[in-house]
Amino acid sequence: DENEVKNGGAVKGHQGTGRKNIEEDNADRVEVIETGIDECPYCKNTLRNKGYKQRNAIDRVQTKIEKIIYDVEQKYCPHCKKIFNKKPALLPKSLYGNQFIADALTMHYKQGIPVGRIVSMFEGHLSEGTFFEMAKRISGILKPAIQSIINEYRKEKVKHADETGWRIDGKSGYAWIFCSKKTTIFEFTNTRSAEIPKKILGSEMLQGFLVVDRYAGYNKINCAIQYCYSHLDRKVEDLGKEFPYNIEIQNFVSTFRPLLCSSIKLRNEN
């Protein structure tokens, strides 16, 4: 019957992918949880052993910190008077291993975890001062890569740029962002000068489009400019509020704003 209600669920014979029990051979550890009592708390009778009821769980165990001693073998050439050895995978004169450093910096700068919490997670093997010294050293090592990142950003077909007020050491400043689908560049300065976008985008003609608000500092960039639709929408809305009794302006706003809103949604329809 066409009106018959269909049963839900997967096609008959389909192998399910639901939660499966953890076998003891595959478990990282088996923990025994004792009741801690020998008599009934209500009637005071002696309790009898009824065996164990198994409960499965998947949990995250805090990363184990290891103190490592590397015994670095050294060999000597009596003829050349030179010593040969294979260095461990560590930064020169660094107490901390590469994985330790990468985990700490990723937690803060990518995942946004406060430094104080990271220090507590690393079981007393790291202080806030040491964390920032570590970050400073790594930033120096990675500094040569900055220009390569900027060059890749300049090649993108669609580039975005924006700036906002930002306090730097208690003084007024600006945080700039230059981003594309693959790249994000931050620049923190004490000025809103057009020299900042010129520093990142250069003076040569760039392909594609630069999407910005209507700040005039971006107009000096040698690239086709596309104004942000959301900013334009707010400008049109403000225009309607400024001239509430002007019929021509009200007609323009009522016609143009829906077109802008439709344009903003076009990206989600692709």
C-alpha cells in the first residue's frame, strides 16, 4: 500500500557503526574500582562478593612529561684530531624538546589556552617567563618565513584586509589583519597609516581583488578594490535613517538594500 508508513533505520543487511565495547586486549589499562565497604550501610549485614560489572570509557590522559638523558656517543680521529657525534633532535642549548615546545606554543597561539593554564598542565616543568622566552626564540627562528607568507598572500585571487583599535603596552594602537582562504597575517602597530597595507601588499600591480571597508588608506594599493557588502549595507541603512522624509532616498534604500543582502548570501549558494 502506498500509504503504508515506512519503517525507519538502515537498509536490511547494513553493518552498523554504533558504539562497541572495548576488549581487554585492546585496552590501555584496566582499573579496578573497589566498593570500599564490607557491610550494608542500612542493615549492617556483611556484604557478599557479587563479582565485577564492566564499564567502558574513552578518556584523555594528560600528556606525560619525560626527563630524558641523551648519552651522545663521540668518536675521535687521531689523524684529523676531530670529534664526531650525532646530535639529538633538540634546539641548540635548549632544555626543552621540540615536541614540548610545539605543544606549548600551539596550545596558546592556535587554540587560545591561557599561558597560566598551560603552565599548570605541564606539571611544574614550565614557568610563564620561560614560556615567553621560548616563544621569542621560536619567533626569531621563523622570522625568515614571514616574507614568503606575505608573497603567497599577494598571489591570492581574493584578499581581505581590515584594522581595529588595539592597546599595545597600555598605549593606543592598531591591530591589522590581512587574510585569504589559506593565509592570515597579523600586524600590530601604533599607527593607522596607509604605509601599513603598502608594507604587506607592496607597490606592484596585484591580481584579483582586495576586499576592504571604505577606509581610504587601502585605495593607494595597486589592486582592484571590492568594498565589503556588509559595510555598504550599513551605510545605506544609515542613509535612510538620516533622511527619513526624503522619498527619493527612501525609494533608493528600499530597492538597493535587498539587493545587497541577496548578494551577501550568494557565496553560501555555491
